[in-house]
Amino acid sequence: MTALQETPPTLTSTLDVERVLADLTLEEKASLLSGQDFWHTQAVERDGTVVVPAVMVTDGPHGLRKQEASADHLGLGGSVPATCFPTATALGSSWDPGLLRRVGEALGRETRAHDVAVLLGPGVNIKRSPLCGRNFEYVSEDPVVAGDLGAALVQGIQSQGVGTSLKHFAANNQEADRMRVSADVDERTLREIYLPAFERVVTQAQPWTVMCAYNKVNGVYASQHDWLLTSVLRDEWGFEGLVVSDWGAVRERVAGVAAGLDLEMPASGGRTDAEVVAAVRAGELDEAVVDRAARRVLHLVARSLPALTSTDARTVDVDAHHALAREAAAAGTVLLRNDPVDGSPLLPLAGDVAVVGELARTPRYQGAGSSQVKPTRLDDALTALRGAHGEVPFAPGYTVAEGPADERPAEALVAEAVEVARAAGTVVVFLGLPAAYESEGYDRDHMDLPADQVALLRAVAAANPRVVVVLSGGSVVSVSPWQDDVAAVVAGWLGGQAGGSGVVDVLTGAVNPSGKLTETIPLRLEDNPSFGSFPGELGHVRYGEGLLVGYRWYDARRAEVAYPFGHGLSYTTFTYGDVVAEVTGAGAQAGVRVRARITNTGARAGAEVVQVYVGDPESQVQRPVRELKAFAKVDLAPGANEVVTFDIDARDLSYWHPVLRRWVVEGGEFVVAVGASSRDLRGEVRVQVEGEDVTLPLHELSTFGEALAHPVVGGELRAALEANPVDPGLLSMATDMPLAVIADFGMAGLDRAGLEHLVEAAGAGR
């Protein structure tokens, strides 16, 4: 157990928000809307008495990064020791909401013990491109996984009486030009891909704060985007907390306050507070808007005080938290490949083993930037493997900047590694992205491993065919150039301070791997849907792939991938049976209940992530071939089975109608598939869903085809066609013509008067 600092003596445990707000001057209220310094909200004092106390917020998503008030933002300065849990990529790969809640509880305990009010995380931005330098902070390319796991983490953290900051809202999917680039994306794509993860966290967990992003969305900075911050976040989703800017994200302070930005961080030295006061004095900003934002800041302070003033012992069991970090690292480890050699797979390890690769001795366990944590301890895989397996020969094979100095030429390092590998029964090669390759603030240029690491691997594989590769990195890398040279591949990600032990638990079989990919590993970077429009140019990035992000794109193109979304192997086997789906409602209340029996048919206990995908092949609009709508992780003893039930609701069946501007359930046949990945579907059921009326209003620019399909006037038009036949070829051409043009041409006996009659009749019928 580690004792931490005592409760600050100046704080009281309650704050009467309405009484305090009514007593504040305009200048004092405006001062609350920006920080006091880098990490604290603004205090208000009168005659030496604290009227409103300051509270501290700090990074980061996978560990507490508490710095002094004068410290830097990007993690380069010192911070207090704290448990460095696996990064979001690794946590997400566990597909385990219960585990993420427990990690969240631990993060909350450490946050509370250090007298911090709000932990700035989690991040649930969608992984649009594998090149984003901050992908390690994000969960998935899919909003269901990102949203449900993000909600579990928030629930865990906030269960300890401290807050979270859901970030980065919204469409913040790259680091290049991040402080000014405009993410140009249509509303339907926003609604179906980039906003739902935030929505799920807000509606399931109500984070205390939401952090708006640096970038623009369709030309408007997120920090002053009324539609995002108020119309969507508050009016539609019911968000009750405070909106805080990312650090330095505010461009126009008055516009931001008017749009729904409550707190600018960090401190502006009073400059922008004065702008707010001046705008109110000039009649350009209603003081009620300032009151609204100040009230939210006061509520944040008020809800922070019980934990900050608690007399409970302020200690953290660092040993227990390290053990939890190890459990989480193992749970997020993904076994990508485990092919047999001489009749049996290489994993779990058996017999004599050698290790190659400096990353086994000098682990890369977290990303760089504002999430960088000073760990309480650090496990490396080499030490952990020797502890579990006895004597293990080792050769570094290459150098890393953070590792010990080694002046030998690359050829000598490779030659040593080859000799070690040749003498071993099995060789485990640790490879991965150097720290300089991915970080907050910039993106990667490619997906490749360093050339010296690939050359090392090929030399080792030529000397010994029994090769296991363990990958470290915050996002996916190209595996297709070398994976056929090896028998087993393990993705260890950035596993946190206990990542070395966690991945060794999987390698040795102490833990049966159950992690699954939350992002597709493409064969080539060029196959990625954002290729050609990432990171954009001249201040704009066009999301031209629309809805087809990640696996949605590869499935639509029927493209081969290295490893599909949802993929991950186990040391046991699972069968899927008795897959059934039944419709439970209609229209806006439509739903489907899905059941499947999962059986562990192997000799080991294990966990399977059961995934439910839904497709609408008869849709009148473009929809992905299939989309993940639900998942569950099931632990099964050898021979055991369990029936898993999922309820797919109307929202899961809907698409965002760009004309009606609402969610719509389209009637027709839906395909419900249950499987072990997006490409390993074990059972499929087709169900007939009764949809909603999605009849659009007719007007003179509606097409002839739309009028023919209209339930009110379509019959009348078809009768007119029978009375006034049109050449079939011309009719095909006319289908996409506006009604006004049809009337001008006099086709099907339709003139301007007839057009007006059709429009009126259609409106009356609706």
C-alpha cells in the first residue's frame, strides 16, 4: 500500500451552487469559464475567503498523469508515479466491459487519492486510418465497441466519486494539422460512424465532462459548434455535464460560450474572460448564457467536493493495481496466428526457448504525449519469461533509443541473433514500432515495421522455422511482407507497465488468449478506405469513404485483408449452434432477439467473444454489408456451453435519413449473423422486419421514379402511363427526371396542372 497526500484543509464539503451563482459579479462568473492555470479551474476569493474553490483536472486515459501546475501539457515533464494500465488499443482488444469497469475503478481510486477531480479520458474517436499517431488512445474502428467499452471505463472511474472527460468531440481522427483542419463529413456518416460512440457513453454513463476537439467539423471549430455542443450533445442525447475545451482549442471565446462551451482550458490570463464581459456589456452576449456556463462549472466543483474532502484513508494498493494491469494486458493480447510446425502449434510455448529483440528487454508500453504516465514499476517480457521458463538465451538483434547502448554494427547484432535462434527449439522474436513512430501531435507515414527489424526476422526465420513474433505498437502494422515466414504472431500492443508479464502469461499458456482485433489489419496501406484522402490538404480532409470505414469498406469491396475485424485465436476451440432470431416489434419499436449456443469443444478453459452483425441487403440507400450491433464475452470450462441472448433494438436496425433527418427503420429482410469475427460467421438467420413509413414529400424536383413509388399517387401515375404509353427505353431514362421536366415534356399525359394536382394529393395523403 502507498500512502498519498492529506486532504487539502481549505476545502469545504459542499457548495450551494444557486446561492453562490446569484452572488457572483459578471466578472467573477466570466472568470469561472477559463482555467486558473494549466490544470485547475478558477477559484473565486473575497477578502481572503474562498467563495469558489479551484479543483484539479489531469490526464490521462490509461493512468493518472498528475503534474505540478507549471508543468507542460505533453507529458515530457515529471509526474507522480501511478499505475500505467494498457492503452486503449489493448484494453479495447479485450472486448470485456466488466474488465474495463474494474480498470476504471482502479483509475478512479488513484485519481481520488491524489486529490484530482477529473481524469481526462477516455478517448472514443474512431480509427479512420491506421496512420493516426494517437490511435493508441482510441478503442476501435467501430462505434459499438468504442462506445460500450468507453461507457464501462467511465462508469468505473466515476464510481469512485471523481469525474471523466469524454474526448475528443468530434471527428478528431488525425494528428496532422489537428488544430485547424476541417473534417468535411456528411451528416449521415457523422450520425452512423463518428458520433455514436460518444452517444453511447453519454447515455449509458453520463461523464461529468465532454472535451471538444481542436479541429473544425465542416468548417466550424468544434469549440464553437452549436449543433454539436448543444443541439446534438445536450438536446438530443441529454448530456447533463460540462463541456471543456481541449487545451488551447478555443479560437473565438464569445462564440464558444454562446455555442455551449463552458470551460476554456488552460488559463488565458484573463484575456478571453474580458472578451466575454465586454460582449455582455455590449449586448452581444446574453448574461443568461454566461450564467448557464458558470452554473455548470459550479456544479462540477460541487460534485467534486465530497471526494476531495473525504476523511477516508487516501491510499492506493499499488500491488493490486499492478496485478490488474497484468490481467488487462493479457486479456487484450491477440493471438493472430498459431500454425502447426511438425504437427503441433508453437503456442503455448514448450521445450527450450530463445528470445530475440531488444523490445523484450526494453519494452515500449505506452504512447507519447499527454497520456504519458510515470509507472509505479515496469515489467519486461524477457525477465518475465525467464521467471516462468527458466534459463532463456537472448540476443537484442537491433537497438532502440530507450535501450542500453550497443555500438556493434547491425550485421553483428543479426549474426548473434541467428546463432541464438539456431540453437533453440523455438525462438520468440519481439518486434514493434519505435516510440518515435507514433505519438500525439503527428501521424505515421506508413504501416511498416523498421527495415532493420524485418531484416532480422527474415534472418532468424531462415535459421529456425519455429518462430513466434510478438508485436508492440499502438496500432496495426503491415504483416503481409513477412508473416508467411513465421508460424505464430501475437499482438501485444502497448500493454502498460505490466505488459511484459501479461504477454508472457499468454505465451506460456498461464492465460488462454481471448483478445480480438478491434480494427482490421489490411494487406496494404493502399487498401485502407481513407488512403488518398488522409490527412487531407489545404486545411481540409474529406471523408470521402463515407460510411465505409474499417471492415465496412473491406466487406463492401470483398477485399482480402491480413486479419479481419474481430479476429483472435484461442488455445481451445468453440462451436456455435442453435442460432435463432425472432422479430420482437415493428416500425419505430422494431427489434430482433438473437440467441446462440456457444460450446467450448477443447481441453482448456477459455473465453470467446461472440459478435452479432446485422445487414439490410434490400435497403433503398447504401448500407454496409454488415455492421456489428452487439457482442458478449463468454467464459467456458472445457465441454461447457452457454446460450447467449442479444436484443437488437430499432436504433440498431435504423439508418439516418438525410432528408427526413431522423432515424428510420426500413422494412424488409434483414440478415442477422453470429460469429467469431466479421469474416468468421458461424450462423446466419434472415428475418422480415416491418418498417416505418418513410414516404418523402413530393415536389416538382422529385423524380418520376419517386412519384411512381409513392403510396398515394403512384397508382394514379401508373394508370396514366397505361393510358399514354411511353417507349420502355424512354421510360427508363425518365425515371430519374424531375417531375417538372416530365410535365414540360408532356410525358405520360402530365402537364403543369397535373403536376400541381399530384403534389397536393401526395401531401393530403400523407
